[in-house]
Amino acid sequence: MLLSELFEGSPDIEIKQLSIDSRLPMKDCIFFCLSGIRYDGHHFIDEAIKNGASVIVYEDEVDTSKNAVFIKVSDVADCLNDIAAKFYDYPARGLESFIVCGCDGQSSVSNLIYSLISKVRPCASVGSCGIHYGEHHLYSSVPTLTILDNHKYLYEFVRCSMESCVFEGDAMSLSYKKLDGIDPDVFVYTSTNEYATEFEEIGINYYDALVSYLYTLDEKTLIILNKDDIAYDELVLAAGDNYLTYGCKEHSDFVIEDIKLKKDGSSFSLKHKGGSCTFNTKLLGMNNIYNAAAAIVALVSRGYDTNKIAENLAKVRPLDGVMDPVDLGQDYSIYIDCADNIKSLHDVYDFGEHIRKAGSKVYAVWGINGTDESDTLKEIAELSESFIDHMILTENNSYSGNMMHVMKKALPYFESMKPLAIEDRSIAIESAVEMLNRDDILFILGKGNETTITRNLGKETYIGDKKAAELAVSRRLKEEKDDI
């Protein structure tokens, strides 16, 4: 493609690639001086030219006397979204697209939408669960994907005959305009927690990023909001006129009712315009009912058949590490969940209250971060006291310092539960499993499906909560069988 086709009035220079990384080979390349969290592309112009860049797109004042074509724009991120879309022949226009954001539940909702669409048509997904399209499954981390990455994947999805795509977003994605080139058909916001100032340490507030993004959406984009969410009244003001709501409140467009929570599944109905449909699912807990409702509303709004959605939802298993049961035939219940804040912990504990039998006990293994503050620990302790009979404190990510010292400082907050402090997470899980009696419930909280732990010397491999729990249960079942 010629530069003149990308930028009107520019020379007829052949352009074969776009880049934001000055370290890469850049023959026939445009280098965009994109500003990120840690680096500013304007500081790497010399390196980009040295590596072959023939065109530099910039917004700050720079030395333009060097051997390249310099193009000044008002916003490099906006320009990159526009030029990348043109360079890759506007792939987003050929795809039905969904973007899912939120403080909690965004991974579950995006995975549900992807799973349900995939039952009826080719669908791609980009999020914390990886990048999926056709037979391809690649690892990804949502915050690290760039504007260019997203456009390249859109192009690849079209090339591989995908018909729909689902992108999971977060505050960083929105604030750095990483998703602005998608122009979604449906935007779903799940829920807000007390940490809505996500990425606060780098100056990004989730509310600000989200509201700013909502104002950029095309009028045709349908916005779906949780009417029961604490941020609903603020967000609906930025949603314009094209939005739908879901929730347990009677005046939601889709009302969740007839809720039944069981230890191995859930059921609920969605009432809409006088009609109602019942959904059965293997997903667990009230939070997952909200997630399922969000996904259903997103699909119904696009014309997907409600009965087919209900049929396929019944087949979808829980997301790894999100109210994920460990079931090897034992007579007690174990669930793995990534809950690490007040709202998500309350959702988990409330599920325990719904399913516990008279006389049974609820246990929790909860991991402390080395950065947890006293106010946070106090809130979590007070909440846990209301629901949990016994707690084992252990490591989550220590970052720095002595983890036993961190846990000993936290113990007084949990004093009424007389908790144990066991530094090694696997041993903590094994100890908890050994305590369980028939019909007891154990929640293993904080890491979900993570398979690393950050300790003093950096990230270390960890077998994962589910594997640790399965090994402990298997060992106990074998011992019990040998004793017979």
C-alpha cells in the first residue's frame, strides 16, 4: 500500500508494515510514536529510523530534519486506529463484534458469549482466557495487547472466516484507546466493585476511562448495563438512548427472577416484555447468574434464538478458577474462586449460605498479598466472620518482605475465627481438606486458575489451586479406602 493512500497528500512511498516497537526491523514501515505506561515512542525515533522506518507519525515536538518522512497528528493513538483499520482493509466491518468490560465478571461474560455463539457460528475471542479462533488457542494478557495487536487479530479473524468476535476490556484498554478501532455492535458493562479506581497507581480511574469511552461509541452500538450495579445511575447518563438493562429490579428491561442456587448448578428465569424463559446452568452462585443474564441479553439483542441459547447454556461448564468445583466423588464440597475484594468475597460467601446444610461448616483458604492494607484486611475479616466458621490464611503474592511476617500482622484482624497461618499455599489447601467432614464446604480464594506465585525472588511456578485441591482430595480418599 502507498503512503499516499493512507495519508492524503503524502509521497507515493511503499508501505508494507506498521509498528510501535522501534527495536524491530522496519523496512518499508511507518513508526507511530505511541505513548504508553512506561515508554514514549517519541524517545525512540532515532532507533526506529536506524532500523529502517521510512515514515514517523508523531504528536509532540521532535527534530524532523532526520532521514524520514515526518507526519504530525493531533493524537497518535487515534491516528493509529484509523490507519491500521485502513491498512488491514477495515476487518471490523466484516465481523459481528462484542466488547465486555467491568470490574468483576468481564472474563466470565466474554467467555459465555464466545461459547454460546461458537455453538451456532464461527466466533473468535480475545481476553484473559486467551485468544481463540477456529482451531487456534493462544495465550494473551488483556492489558498487554496493543492497538496494532487488536487490528492484526481482527484481520486474522476475517481471513480465517470468523463471523463474530468478542473482546474483553479493562480500564487500561479503554484509557489507551486499544479498543477504539473495533466499533462494537454490542458493549456490555458487568459490574463495579470497591476497587473501581483500577490502575489507580498509573493514574487511570475506571469510571473516567469508561465514561469517556461510552461517549466515543457510535449511535448504533447497543450498550448493556447491569441495573443493580452501584454505578448504574452514573453510567446510564453516558449511555445515550441505545441501551438495555438487566437485573433483579422490576423495571429492568430483562428481569432476573425465580432464582435457584444449588451446589452443582443454578437456574433462573429472564422476563422480558411480558414473556419469560427459564435457564438451567452448571454455573454457580448469584454472580454467575448476573454474568449469564448479561450474555443472554447481548445475544438476544442480536437476534439469537432464546431457546437455542437456553439449550447451549446448560452445556457450558464453569470458567476455570471462577466458582470452579472440585468433585472427585467426596462427600464434602470444594470450590476454587479468584475472589479478592469485598464484593466478590461476599458473592462467594453468600453462595455458601445458600447451599450449606444444617450442622455443616464453611471453611476458607484465603491468600494475603504483601501489599494488602490494614483497612482492607479489617473489612475482609469482618465480612468473613459473618459467614466462615474457620479460615486458613496463606500466601497469594508477597511481592516483597517476609510472608510469615505479613500474615502474623494480619492475624489479629481475623482473631475471632482463630485462623491458622500456613505460608505455603499448597500445604494450606491440603490442611484445609483434611479438616472437612461430610457436607462441609471449602472455598479456596484469591488465585483462581493462576499457576504462578510472586515471592521475594520474583514469579515462581505454582501447581494451581485446583490441582493442589485435587491431589489433597485424592490422597484423603485413598487413605480412607485403605483404612476400610
